[in-house]
Amino acid sequence: MSDEQRRDGIAQALQAVEARIAKACAAAGRPRSEVRLIAVTKTFPAVDAALLTDLGQTDLAENRDQEAGPKAEEVRRLRPGASPRWHMVGRLQRNKARSVVRWADEVQSVDSVRLADALAKAVRAAVEAGERPGPLDVLVQASLDDDPSRGGCPLTQLGELADHVAGLEGLRLRGVMAVAPLGADPAEAFARLAGAASGLRRDHPGAVELSAGMSGDLEPAIAHGSTCVRVGTALLGARGLASP
């Protein structure tokens, strides 16, 4: 596949996803401007991420630090005039905190006090070393299925985690993120998430983000208040079929 063909394919996919988001917003009685699209570029090459920036996509996401850092650097080399906002959306080990804060503008998968503490410490060190300009935006990740292997904090403990994050120097609490349970009705899960997010905003007015919805379930997520959807497959294709 030529670069031009790949660009055209991504452009068409982006247009289709934008149409889905607009339709879902209209159905929910929400303005399109309330929902941001985050393009998940995990497993795809930096050139695809660069093509997305050419098409006006400003938010990009990764789920593995060891892939994301080099990719973000290569995108800077390929498109020195672009300045995409990079999001970490995957499970994160504490020992990766120092590396992640060098490239991520936002971490959406903070699900424990210990991870929050590690990120805050890493941010302070990175700022002192001139490796990042300031605080790190974070979302606390809620578990909607109580499956520890998928990450996330139980809804009953979400408020306590948010309070802790909000008190840490170097971190800015921006909201909550979650992944729909496997094999369950995403609408029901996102309804529960919306209630938790509303409670979070009462205590932390700046925590306005609700990150929910992916390629297969962005419509019910938007219906229940999602402010950013994380889309990969619908934009770039099935994993493992990336262009060389």
C-alpha cells in the first residue's frame, strides 16, 4: 500500500468516525464540541500517527510505554511542526512512571494511590531536569467489572483515590476513565460510570473529563456523558494489519 493510499484510507475512516460521533451527540441532545476524539495508535507505526496529525487529529493515545516513547519522538521528527497531545490509556506499572512523564501529556489509567504517588514524584523530577514543562494531567480509572486483570479502581473507592490525586503536587485531576465490561451491556455500565463521574465533579469541579467509549461502543458512551472517546480499530484497522 502506498503512502497516498494509506492516507486516503485513514482520511475516510476518520470521516466515518466523525460522522458517528456527530450522530451520537445529536441523538443525545449534546453539541458535537463536547466530545473529543482520541486516536489510539498502539501497534501502528509512527507514520500512521503522523498522517493523523496531517488530517487535523490532535489527540493521540498509546497503551505501552516502551512503544509510546520512541513513537512520540519519531512523530516529532516526521512532523516537527505538529504538536499532538499524547495520552497514556493502558495499564501502567509504577516503575514506568519516570519514562511515561517524559512523553505523556495525560495519563488516563491511574488506578491506585501508589501509582499516583510514583507519577507525582516522577513529574517533579522531570520538571527539575527540564524534561517536561509542568504538571501532568491525570484521570482516575474506574473498574466497571471488578476484574483486577483489566485495571481500574472499584467505584466504591474512586472518591478516595480522586481525593488523593487532587492533593498531589505535580498532578492535575481531570476526570475519570473506564472500559466497558466484556460481554455485558455497555449502556448499563456507562450509566453507572456517569453517576460516579457526577459525584467526582461535585467534590472536584475541575475533574470534568469522562473518558469512555471505543470503536465498538462509542454511541452508548456518548449517550451517558462521555467527553472523549478512544478509537483505534475504526480509524486504523485491525491490530497487526498496520501498513509497513
